[in-house]
Amino acid sequence: MVRGSKKPRFGILDVIVLAAAIAAVAYVTYRVDSVLVYTWDWSAIPGYLFRYDEDLGHWVPNLLIKGLITTIRISIWALIVASIMGTILGVMRTSQRLLPRLIGWAYVEFIRNIPPVPFLFLFYFFISSQIIPLLNIGSALDQASPATLGVVEFLFGPANLIENFLSGLISLSMMSAAYIAEIVRAGILAVPKGQYEAGSSIGLSKLAIMRYIVLPQAIQRVVPPIAGQFITLIKDSSLVALISIQELSFLAMEIAISEQRFFEVWLFTGLMYFTICYACALAFGRLEKRMGRHLR
Amino acid sequence: AQSVIEDIQARGKLVVGLSTFVPWAMRDKKGDLIGFEVDVARQLAEDMGVDVEFVPTAFDGIIPALLAKKFDVIITGMVQKPQRNLTVNFSHPYAYLTVGMAANKALAEKDGLETMEDWNSSDVTLTIKRGTAPGETAARLFPKAKVRQFDDDAQALQDVLNGNAHAFLTSEPKPAYYVIDNPDVLYHPFGVGPFDPSASAFAVRKGDPDALNFFNNWIQYRNLDGWLKSAHAKWFQNRDWKDQVE
Amino acid sequence: MTDHGQENAQRFADAGRPAIIRIEAVNKWFDDFHVLKDIDLTVGAGEKVVVCGPSGSGKSTLIRCINRLESHEQGLIEVDGIELTDDNKRISEIRSEVGMVFQQFNLFPHLTVLENCTLGPIRARGLSKTDARALAMEFLEKVRIPEQADKYPSQLSGGQQQRVAIARSLCMRPKIMLFDEPTSALDPEMINEVLDVMTELAESGMTMLCVTHEMGFARRVADTMVFMDHGEIVEMASPETFFSTPKSDRCKDFLEKILHH
Amino acid sequence: MTDHGQENAQRFADAGRPAIIRIEAVNKWFDDFHVLKDIDLTVGAGEKVVVCGPSGSGKSTLIRCINRLESHEQGLIEVDGIELTDDNKRISEIRSEVGMVFQQFNLFPHLTVLENCTLGPIRARGLSKTDARALAMEFLEKVRIPEQADKYPSQLSGGQQQRVAIARSLCMRPKIMLFDEPTSALDPEMINEVLDVMTELAESGMTMLCVTHEMGFARRVADTMVFMDHGEIVEMASPETFFSTPKSDRCKDFLEKILHH
Amino acid sequence: MSDSATNSGHPGPGATAPPTTKPAQLWWKSTWFDIVQFVALGGLLVWLTGRGMAAMDYRWQWYRLPRAFYRVIDGELIWGPLIDGLLVTLEIAAWGMVLTLVIGLVTAVLRLSDSIAGRILAKVYLETIRNTPLLVQVSIFYFVLQPILGINNPLWTGILCLAFFEGSFASEIIRAGINSVSRGQWEASATVGLNRLQAYRYVVLPQAVPLMLPPLTGILVNLIKHSAILSFVAVFELTTEARNLIADTFLSFEVWFVVGGMYLVMTISLSSLVALLERRIRARG
Ligand SMILES: Nc1ncnc2c1ncn2[C@@H]1O[C@H](COP(=O)(O)OP(=O)(O)OP(=O)(O)O)[C@@H](O)[C@H]1O
Ligand SMILES: Nc1ncnc2c1ncn2[C@@H]1O[C@H](COP(=O)(O)OP(=O)(O)OP(=O)(O)O)[C@@H](O)[C@H]1O
Ligand SMILES: [Mg+2]
Ligand SMILES: [Mg+2]
């Protein structure tokens, strides 16, 4: 009767749910054969994962894997940058002073309320196209040794698109940071006031309280929502195709168009996303358990 | 201001923006870019004595990138239209398109669509790829019909195959190929067409007459010596390239 | 209320102790709510003061002002000769002189018992890890739970947690200990183990200011009882006088309520 | 533990009261943790039973089993002749016979005091609004806070909240009242006002089963004291015997700890 | 709230007005100075963006835009594509929210139930939706499920798909809201004789809903933002219209900025509306 007081058991609801699920699946399978005008052909997909390069004499990754690597690369970078930005913004939003709170608030509201495409355009074409050329990355890379170039390409992708990569990375991070800031803020606010007081009563400075007491506890609380945010980030990274970055969904689209195998490519790409996102969710779940061992 | 032609030469590299559009530009099995446009750009670069770099970009991002000087030129089967020409400059045409139509047999029969007049009805749904010439064709020939725009032909085709829409319009020779591929479902309605010849051209930024002059003359030059024609034929007259892709 | 000021000074001269906390005419407001009204209180080194009074009377606020978890708006608070102002440096000086134990323990749940005790000494006092550990173990023994050093707070009973909190404060080697209802969140069987530790601490000569309703403890340990109501110190006396002949009606009332059951 | 069963029946035959709660050989586990071990307890109509024991000994679990907030896995519990099983209909019958007051009050914060009291009668009993109001006002007067009827729980003191909780239970006109440490979340000055209400209720002849550590109250009110430890009933006796000559060491220990301060 | 007991009828000798001796605030610590700094910072950003626009030497053609909103032909007002699209987007948001809430509630209740099959079904649904891109879901809904289920309407397919997507997030919010009502409230409901449904209706939801409102607003905002993805399957919402317009005119920047602004107005007015609603609900409790 009381929620959560009982172990799961098999009841009438199960029968209804199961029956509904089975009926739905049966109906869909029946209709797939009779309605959908489409001949499935999955044969081309494996070749786009890896192919045998006759010149080099070994297997090399093809478009889908390359795209996947780009997606993972930009997602990881963006998560790192977004976490740092988000933490700073989140701390700002809990500040005693008005100015940091105002800045944090304005940032979060702006990002959360504007659709990604206009934001990306605004940022890429007007802001980063002013700032990034100042860094002179292009000419620096022209003079770089092959070894340096290799490292840079491993970290940031093809040298000719590095400015795009950085812009895409920053815009993705900026978008994610707004959400992470909210998560961090909630995490910080969830740490009871008594913890701050206990910290200051043993003589710790404000910074030390943040560093040794509040953030460690806040982080534990924010791991699950951050995991969700990371997954969203991976999925939303497809946006950067607009600025010429060859990530997974863009290349999948190109293959789908070239091959005229629309569903197979998309379903398979969906599966690839699912795999990395779900793996990510599981990994974060582990992390959460490990960190939560000692907290009630 | 300095012309982009000088930039290209100083850099030793021609940067071309394009988006995938069969058979203009697409990926082969190795993941490399192939297609009519790719040949054109390669030849253009060769004639200029520079390397070529392709930057595949989603169609929505391609014009802003050109305007923001991320590319030197867009070569992607872009059709000249007056409204577009107000924003960018177009070169002389280097290829011509005609629009064909493939329709869903069962749906057309059910709704009794026979003549051109029948098709011009608000009950009819047509599909096209966004930003391509068939849009105009549909609006001119069938002003009453509903038009759905997709990001790609494959989607537009599937919508018709699924029976969601009556017919789709795209540049020849694809409609013909699709009918051959799906003989039970698709057919060419009322045996007319192809319609509406239109022209594809390079797109460049405004305010650069030197570039425009150079590209115009290159196109004319390669037109007169027949290179453009044979390159076009290679990709549009037959589907020998198919096994490079599938 | 300057009566108390005099009474205070009097009492104080008698005992011949040097003052370690001086509170003079302190007023404090929460927005428009006048929470401390003209408080005068002097505590001598080694003196044990027990503060009691109804809920909301300002007891917690008073002792939180003493280590500046709250700031007062009028009057003077001096701890060990240092006046409490907005000056940050002084605050941290004060904080290292004054230990505080809270009703809700406020242990750091992500740190072990030992880490709870060494965090302050290492980060605020700059002790080496080894020294801090030795210090912590000393005080954990004093509160009789050295064997729990490597557990996390959530693995301890309430009484044990509160004893850790006391040890954690002691590790900062404070001259004064403040207690804010240290036993009121405890299960009844655990109250005594904490009171015992506090009694020992009192016997060792530590200056203590303690908000509690444990009147048995107060009788045993207090040098001075303070009764607060509505933000004022209504009565201040030795335990004997306080319990046998309370002067004000408010105090009588309160004692009746609290001692009856 | 069937000694207690006999002892129980004995005590009970003496008093000549009909049994209203029968608990026989009840066992309960939380996963692998054996929380109630062979519990036997019979409560007569109008009897007052006070249960005490260390934290975690299973006191709450026992009384929560009686109105089936928890279900037992072995043995028999019968309330007013109805056996507690999984049958939902019976559970709601039981629930309307048995009122319960919690340590944390558990008032509905979004409803006024009056609405708190009338929700059950209206929705579960099907009373009209007017009747439910009249009923609620009657019991609010009994717990001496009729003037607070239109306030929200957050506007009341702890003692007042707990009295509302008692009134809310009484509005269901239960035959039996269960109390789970009703005063342990209260400020000390408020404990008595709640205990007074409970004493009155006891005097009115209500059957009561009360977990509490307020030994003064127990002495005054209880017919029977029950001491639990580690999921067992270790001792069961009249208050006189219980406080003067506890039999088991565990019970002695416990009483010492709890009565000392 | 708490001053009823403490503040009344007991002025005490020291109960004067708050002290006048409070030190005056330093000007660089005052609220208005923070606001000035904030405005200055905002101005700097706008200026930077403006400079970026100028540096591109792009010829802005804003004057071509009004036609996208309305035209007057023979004295008759005809709404342009952006207005049409806006209306469709609002329609999607309205229906989408209703469906999202229904799906979210059902999923949340299934996950909180004792039923094994219910929990598993809910879990599978959540994981699938959350770990795949919306784009993939939209294509599958449109090209695979639509013909199978026989929904002959892209708009409704789109709404359904969005609702399933956002519903997965809504369900977590609803679940968290319900879970945040303490267990004691359920138990108290049971002891005053309410059954499970009544406990939900009279005790739990009235407390949970105010908690859920702010995050649910986020969902609605996302619903509006994500509806843009339906342009992929030719639903005539705002983004589709915008993209078609751009494909015809190549006025990318002008159109995107205006459309971005339109979304911003929609989402912000929505958030403010819900904030207002929330305040009213809070005021009652
Ligand atoms: N931060 C604050 N803001 C506003 N009012 C406060 C604040 N802290 C405390 N108060 C109010 O000040 C009054 C005194 O609070 P204080 O905690 O000092 O009382 P107390 O005597 O310790 O009571 P208790 O025995 O309940 O702990 C109370 O009425 C309380 O509501
Ligand atoms: N839902 C539950 N799941 C698992 N273990 C539980 C649950 N509820 C209680 N327990 C455990 O059962 C034991 C008895 O709990 P119970 O609440 O009955 O003790 P108690 O005598 O009421 O203690 P207290 O005086 O602290 O209220 C405790 O060890 C507790 O940890
Ligand atoms: Mg207090
Ligand atoms: Mg209990």
C-alpha cells in the first residue's frame, strides 16, 4: 500500500502492460511487411566502418568510425571545457554578491532560451571568427613539425579545420555550460548550511571550505545529472556539421545520400549513438556508486 | 580590396564548399569525395595551378560560411535564382538541369489523377529536396498542390514510396532511375517532361568582379573545349559510377 | 539590562578570573526582527556558562555571534582581547581560539573520522599530516572512540558522531568551546555518553559556553546559569540560586515546564 | 519467548479486559535482518501499553505492523478480531480502527489545520463537509487549539503541530491509538503540552500503545511497560515492578542510561 | 511567518528601530554599481558582435525581411511564411506539452509501481529515447512508424515523436517530484484511511506539483526549441519555413537572427508565465 515499501512483484498491472507491449510489437511487425515499401539491405554498412586499404596493405577506419572518433573527440573536449565553465558559473550563481549572480543568471537564461542553430551562427560567424584568427593557429601549424602536427591532429582533428573545431568546441561547451551551471548550483545549494558553518568554525577560509568541503559533496550529488548532460552533449554535437566539422551524424547523412540506403544508415547510426551513450551512462553509474559509498 | 583569386594563388590552395548531392558530389566506398562537381573543382584548381581542398558542409551552413570567407567558392549544383542572386554572385552556368517527376502509382489511381489539371489540386502532395530547382517547377506547374521540402532526395523519395505524398520532383535523370528501381510502385505521370531547364553556377561573394570574371571565363573556356560536356556525360548519362558507391 | 552588566562584573570580580569573552550592549536584528537586545555578558577564563531559555529566544544567535557565524550590529564583543569586527583576518584568529559543536553534529560526510579531525589542523593551521594525525588520535582517545578513526560518519551512532564533532573542535586547540544543544538531536540512551565527555572537558578547565536543556548536567557543571527570553538575558545566577529561587516569572514558568516530566 | 505469551495471558485474565490487539509469534525480516523475533503481545480494550528500548530495537516496526504500514512475515496479528493479511479491504478496515501519531507529525503542509483533520473523514469516511468540520472542531478543542483551525502547519509551533496530529487521528474515531515517540522531535518546553493531551486521552479510556522515552509519563499512565531489545520483548511488567525491579541486565542498563540525567 | 510567537507584544527595553549606526555601504559594494557593471559588460558583448558583423563586410539586407512576415495584396493582408511557421510551432508546443505530460505521468507511475513488467517497459523506453539522437527518432517515427500506424499527418507524427522524447525527461521530473514528498506523507494518508489514488490526489500531487513546475517549464522550453528538428521531416513549423526562405533567398544571417529572436520571445514569455503561475500556487500554501 505504501509506496516503495514492497518488493516488485508480478500483478495485474504486469499482465496488462505485457499484453499491451506484445500486441504493439505484433501489430508493428505485421504492418512492416504489409505496408512499408522498402527493401532492406545492410550489406554496405560494414564497409563504411572499416575498409581494406590496398595501398597501405592493412585495414583502415572508414567514414562511420572516423565520424565516431570526431564525435567522441569533440564531446570529451566540450565536456571538459563545459564542466569548468559550468562550475565557475554555478559558483557565481550562488555568490553573495549581485554582479556574479547577475552575469550567471543572464548567461544561463540566454543560452537556455535560444535555439542552438542561431546561437551557433552568432557565435561562429561573428564572435569566434574575430577572436580565433588572432591566435594565428593556421600559420603556427604550417610551420609545425610532423610530430607536433600528429599530436595536434590526434587531439583536435584535421589541421585545416582546426579553427572550426575550436569554434564548434567552444559553442558546444558554452551551450552545455549553462545546463551544467544549473546542476552545479543545485548541487552546491543542496549542501547544508551547517557544513559551511562547521568549516568556518574550524578556521577554514571561504576558498578552503569550497575546495575541501562543499565541492566534494556537491560533485557527488551532481554526477547523475552531469551524466545526462554529457549524453545530451554527445547527441547535440551533430550540430557542428553546420560549420563543416565531419562528425558522425553528418558523415552518416552523406553516406545515406550517396548510398541511397537511408534507413539502414540511420538505424545503424542510432545504434552507434546508443552504444556510446549507454556505455557512458553505465560508466557514470559506476562512478556514482563508488563516490556514494560513504555518503548516506 | 584584394580579389579572392589572388588569395587562392598566394595560399596555393583553392577552398571549395560543397554539400552532398547525388551525382554532383558524394562519397565513394573509400569515403572519398567523387562526382561531377568534384571533377569540375579539381580541373579548375589544376588550371589555376593550385591544390584543391573540399570542405563538405551541411547545406544550411554553406552560404554563411561563404559570406564569412570560410570558402573561396561554392560549387555544389547551385541553381541561379534572382532572389538568391541578390545575396551572392553567380558565375555563368556550367551545367543545366531539367526537372522530372516520379509518382506513386496506387495513390494516383486512387485519387484519379490523370491530366496535368488533375495534379494541380490542393489534395495533391508533392515532395522535393530543399533549395533545389524543382521547387520552382512545382510552384509554377501545380500552384495549388502542397509541397513538402526535405533535406535530401532519398527522404523525398521515401515519402512517396510510403504513400504519404503523390509524387516527387527532382532533377533528371534521377526520376527515371527511381522508376526503373521501383517499377511496381512508381511511374512517370502523363508522359511529359522533363520541365524547366535551369542553370547551375558557382557562387561567390559579392564585390569581387575579378573572381567572377575569372570563373566565368574558365567555364566558357572549358565549355568550348568540350571538357565540361564530357565530364557531365560521365556522371549523368549512365550509372557506371554506381559500383564505386555501392 | 545594565543591571546584568554590574551583576556580571560583580560575580566576576569575586571569582577573580580574567575575562576571556566580553559582550557589551550587543544588539542584533534579522531584518526587522530584533533578535538580541542589549546583551551584556562576561565570561572568565575557565568559567562554565550554561544558557537556557525557550525556543526562539536567541540562544543560538548569541553564541553564533561569539565566533562570528553571525555578525552583530551594535555593541561590542571581545574574545580573548580581540574585538569582533568585519576584519577578515581577525575573524580567522577568533575562529581558531573558539571551537563550536552544533546540534546537528555537522560532520563532513565525505571524510573519515580522522580526516574530519585533521582537515582544520592541516589546512588552517598548516600542521604536517603526521602531526595532525597524532593530534587527532589524542583527542579521539579523549572522547573514547579511537577505534572509529577510519570509519565514515554515516557508519557511527549519533552519540559517536557528536563525540567526533567535539574531538574535531578540540583538534584546533581552542581556548573556548561553544556548544549549541549538543545532545538534543540524540537518542536518549546516547545523551549521557556525550554529556560525560563534556563533563570531563569542563573538569579539565576549558572555558565553556553551552546552550542546553539538560538541567542535570547544568547543575553538575555550570558556574553560571543564564536564562534568555525574547532576545534578552532575563536572569543570570549560580546554579544553586537559579534552580532554587528563580527571580522572574518567565524563568519560573520555563523551569516548571522543563523539569516537570 | 513464549513465556511472555503465558505471562501476558495471565496479566490479562487478571485485568478481565477483552483483548483488542493479539500478536502471536510474530517474526519480521528486512531482507536478511531479523527485526522482530517471536513477538507475543496482547493488549486489552482500554489498556495503556508503553514500549521502550534502545534505538533500532524494533519498537517502531512493531507498532507499524499493527496498522500494517509494515507487513509481518510470520505469526498472527489480530486487531479487534480482524486478522491482518494482505487483503486490502481488511487493511482499510483496520486503519479506520487504529489511529497513529508519528514522531515527525507528518501533517499535510499544503492543508490548513482544519483541512488536515477533515480530509480523512470526508474522503475515507464519506462524511459531509459540515459534519466533518464539526467533528474536527470538537477534537481541536480537546487538544486545546481550536483557534488555530485556519492556520497552516508551518505557522504552528512543534507542540501545536503534534496536537493537531493527534486531533487528526482522533477524527477517524479510532478504537486504538498508536504513538511513535510523539514528543522526541519537540523542543523541551513543548513536550508537556503534548503529554498532557495524551494523559487526558488515556484517562478517557482509549486503548493506547505508545513508544516513548518519557518515563515520567509512562509511570503516570501506563498499565503495562514493555522493554524491547534486538527485536525481542525482553521484559513486560507493570510500571511499579518495571522501574523498581527490572529483571534483565539489558533493561537495567537501559534504564540507568535513560534516567541518569 | 515565525514572528507571530516571538515578535508580538513584547517590546522589551531595547526594542528601538534598527540601528542607525550601521556603517554606510561602500559605493563599489552597492547593488547599483553591480548593475552598472553588468550593463557595461552586456554592452561590450553587443559591441563585439557588432564589430564582428562589420568586419565581415556583408551587406545586410534587412529590408527584404518584412515580406517574410506579411504582404498586402489588393488591400488584403496575407501572412508570410514566418508567421505561418510560428503558428504551427505554437500548435506543436501546445499539443506536445499535453502529450508529454501524459506520457511522463504514465511512465513515472509505472516506474514507481510494484509491477515488474511496468518498470522494465518504462526503463527500456527511457534508455532508448535518452541514448539516441532526436534526429534518428524523428526519422524512424516519420518514415517507419507513420506508415505502419497509418497516421497520415506529418504534423501529428512530429508532435507524437517530440512528446515521446520530452516525455522521457518529464517522467524523471515527475518521479523526482513525487519522491520528494516524504514517505511520512504517504503513511499519514494511509492512517487517515485514504487509498493510494486518494493519497496521490489529495496529498502527494498537491505538494509535488509546485516542485515540478520549474523543471517542467524547462521541458516546455525544450519542446519549443526541439520542434525545430521537425523541419527534417517537412513539418511546416518555424524552422522549416525559415530554412525554405533561406534556400530561396540565401539571407541566412538575417533570417536566423530574426527567427532566433522569435524563439527567444516565445521561450522567455513562457518561462515568465509559468513563474507567475508558480508564485500564485506558492502564495496559496
Ligand atoms: N537567519 C535568520 N534570519 C531570520 N531570522 C532568524 C535567522 N536565524 C534565526 N532567526 C530567528 O531568530 C530567533 C532566534 O533564533 P535562535 O536560533 O537564536 O533561537 P534559539 O534560542 O536558539 O531557539 P532554539 O531553542 O529553537 O534553537 C528565532 O525567532 C528565529 O526564527
Ligand atoms: N524499511 C527498512 N528497511 C530495512 N531496514 C529497516 C527498515 N526500517 C527499519 N529498519 C531497521 O530495522 C531496525 C529496527 O528499526 P525500528 O525503526 O523499528 O527501530 P526503533 O526501535 O523504532 O528505533 P528508534 O528508537 O531509533 O526509532 C533498525 O536497525 C533499522 O535500521
Ligand atoms: Mg538554537
Ligand atoms: Mg522508532
